[in-house]
Amino acid sequence: MNVHTEYLWFNTRQRQEIVRITDEVASIVKTSGVREGMVLVSAMHITAAVYVNDWETGLISDIQAWLEKLAPAGPDYRHHQTGEDNADAHLKRTILGHQVILPITDGTLDLGPWEQLFYAEFDGQRRKRVIVKVMGVT
């Protein structure tokens, strides 16, 4: 079994931002030489998420609006009593999830016809990273 690890780094311009990372992860898979296996993609910060969905601007806006309804910015969360101001970011991350595992078949990501991979930042404007760990046979 071959294991290959790389990191993607982000420094978003906005506090909340969704970034498509499908091509970057596909490139790492190709570099790894793994022909059959899987890739783990995991946000390494507790206020960021990684998820798979359709790359359509209306849907991305809908996801952001839905998350804001479920975990709105601004309320006096208990977490804010510790001096923090990002409780909503933690909650949004929990809703979307922090990692995904994707299949690799014949040396490429094996995604459905509309599936794309995204990094979701909820407390940005500072440097953060995502681990990409490719595992399988060459």
C-alpha cells in the first residue's frame, strides 16, 4: 500500500467563503501514483469544513443561507463568554462535516457526474490548511 500526504493552504479574503478544490485534490491523487484506493480530505481547523456537492452558484448560495438560518452569526452564544466571537463558525463546520473520503479508480477521483469537492471557511482571513492523504495501490 502506498500513502502520500500533501496539504492545501487557504487564506480567504472573507470571513465566510466556499472554495472549489476538486482540481487541486485530483492533481495530488495523480502525483501520488495511486491507481486504486481512496483519498481522505480533511479540514484541519475547527471552523472550516470539507464537503461534496454540485458546483452551481445558486446551490452554493442556498447552502450558505441555510447554514446561516441554522447557526446565525451574532447571537450571544455561550462560547462568546470565553472571549471568542466565532461560535456560529464552529456550528456550521459541525453541520457540513470536517472531512470526506473519496474513491480513486484507475488513477483518478471517481466522482459522480455533478460531484465536486469544496472547502468551506466560516472564520477566515487567516492562514488555514487541509490535509489530503492518498492511500492505495500503485
